Amino acid sequence: MENTDVLLIALADVSRDARTLNLARALCASGLRVTIHGAVSAALTEIEGADGLPLSIIPWKDPGGRAIMRWWSLNASVRRLSVRPRVVAGMDLFALASAREIARRHTVPLIYDMRELYFALGPLGGRGLRQHLLASHERRLLADVDRVIVSGELDADLARERFHLSRRPFVLLNTPPYRDVVESDLRRRCGLDDAVRLAIYQGVVHHGRGLLPTFRAMQLIPDLHLAIVGDGPAEAELRQAATAEGVADRVHWLGSVPYDRLHALTCGADVGVCLIEPLSLSYEYALPNKLFEYMMARIPSLVTDLPALRALLDQHPVGVMVDRRLRAADIADAFQVALTQPRRQQMIDACAAITQMSYETQSHRAVELVRELLA
């Protein structure tokens, strides 16, 4: 049986899961042995970890399809694992049951990465029974969790209050590792030249992520194009919506890409879209990694006026706040501000703050957390 210090379990394609990759690399760089159990894209034979060495990954064959079938498949795969960890981490709620099982098997500490407020998910708005079942499942599993990780200060307060946690969750921001601005082939992939104004949305293609409001705003800015880097369950509906709004010829669907290729694409855009719709408590307090990715690419952002996002922009004015109602005219005005000097350059200059917020600046705290559990 293989021994490892830390086992990360993810119901995800590891190559596209920034949170899992960044944590695994930080732990490896500190000298810990790390193993990941998750899916790996068939196009990749290995994923780089620390010092250029490949990460240790035990592949899970993701069957795709309905969430319940994927969940069942991961649980079954974990039961067959021949690895003895000293700490186990469930890298989201959908991996937590599997992580708890192997933590119990080896009597080791369990970490839960509560990367969203799963008891109040946006996509489940209006689906009360499913939301109730998910929240009950999370509460039951939390009884066996030793430490909780969240992605924002407001999330930490809400989670502690909601679940009466004895310790405040550990905050690990969704920031990327530091990177310089690089050459990008984004415009080539969209079939555009440098003179065309180009916005980018990166992330899951789902309702509540501001895509439909952006399409409506694009009607008011006839020369603006949008690159969508990601995929998700609402893609078919949103493609139809782009057609219905008359902007389909200016929306470029590039699909999901490995995380390590995302920065180069983002550097080719003029402005980033981070227009979260406040459909739920989870979305209300969101602090998405896409905003930090846009900062790393040194491009301004359009950002919904929501509590965690406002707090960040009050400190680092890297974008234009848009009223939470996300009216087309307000979004169009914000695009014009983000694309026009001198405000544009001021926002680009403010993006330099990412050098003090990159993953490296906080990863040592994550390492300390894990080492505390290993002691």
C-alpha cells in the first residue's frame, strides 16, 4: 500500500481545478508527499507539480452525465484506493463523503474545502427539496471534519455561524500563482485582430454568472466581442440566448482549457467579466477566482456591486462596479469606462496589487495548517 502525507480527493478534472492544483503544488513545494485522486483529461499524460516534477495522481474515470452518477462513481473508486494518507482533504462538498470514508478507514484528520456556500447555491434557487437535501448532507458530514477551508472572509463568518463551528474556517483566497503578462493567442482563436474590443468571461457556464445580462449590454456596444472560456450545464440555453439577443456572431465559445493555459488566454482580452447575479446567499458573498485571474493578466474588470466584491474593489480599484440589478445600460456604461483612458490605465495600474495577493503569499499558511494536522 502506497504511503502519502496528504491525499486530496476531487470530483473534478484535476487539470482544470485551480484550487486543487494550487494547494497540491504548495504542499509539494514544502516537501510533503501529496497524492490527488480525481479525473485527468485524456489529452494530458502528466501535470507538473513542484520543481518541474509531475504531480502524483491516481486517476478516477469520470463517467460524466448526471451528478448523482458521478458522485456514486467517485465513492466506488475511493473504496478501491490502495493508499495510506496521514491527512485527507475533500476538495468540495461532492468529494467530502469519499474523503470522510478514507479518513475513517485510516483514522486520520479530515479537511473540507468549502469552496462555495453549498447550503445556499445559486443554481439550486427555486429547487427547495434538492437544496435542503444538499444542506443536510453537508451538515451531517461536517461532524467528522477537523478543519474547514473557505475562499473569503465573509464566507468564514457565515459558515461558522451557520454550522456553529468551534473554530473559524481557514481563509484561502482563490488567487492564482504569480505570473507575468505573456503573449496570447486569444484573438487568433476568436478570429479577431488587435483593433477589436474584446471582453473575456472565464469559468463555469451557468445561470447567474452575468452572461445573459452581458449579451443584452452588447446590443448597445456594436463593436464589442466576448470570449467565453469554459463550459457548463447552461451552455446550450445561453447559446440560444445569444442568438435571441442578436449578438451570437460576436460571442466566441472557446470551451474549457487546462488551468495552466488559462492565464495566457486571459492576457489577450481588454476587459474581464465578473458579473455575479445575487440569486442566492452563495452568490451574494462570492469572491470568484476569475477576478483575481483578470488582475493577474492586468486587465480591468466589470464587477457586480456585492459585499465581498465591493470590499475588494474599495481596497484595490481594479474594475468598474455595476449595480446589482445588472441592467443592460449600466453594463454598457461600465464597459465604456473600463475601455477608455484615463480610468482604464488607472485600473490596470491597480492590478499590480496582485503581486501581494498571489497564491504564494498565502500558501505558507495552508502548509502550516496541514503540518499542524500532521503533527
